[in-house]
Amino acid sequence: MAITSPRDDHEIPELGALSRLGLGEEWLRAVLWENGARLLDLPAVHL
């Protein structure tokens, strides 16, 4: 599964590798979005 940047449509291989682990979309969101928000002291908004 290729995951692309929403800004410029370039593939992001690291995200594809995480997706291929098969841990699910909820896990990906927690790792990539919620942890990033926590590191930057931002609210983790669920869309």
C-alpha cells in the first residue's frame, strides 16, 4: 500500500512500511498523529 503526501502526491515509503505491519488504521493514527501532537504539545484532534 503506497501512502502519499496530501500536499504533493509523493509516496512516503516509511508510512507504507508502517502500514504493511498490519496493525490497523487506529494504531497508525495513534502512532503518527496522536504521538506527534503530544510531542508538540498540541491537542490530538480526531477527524
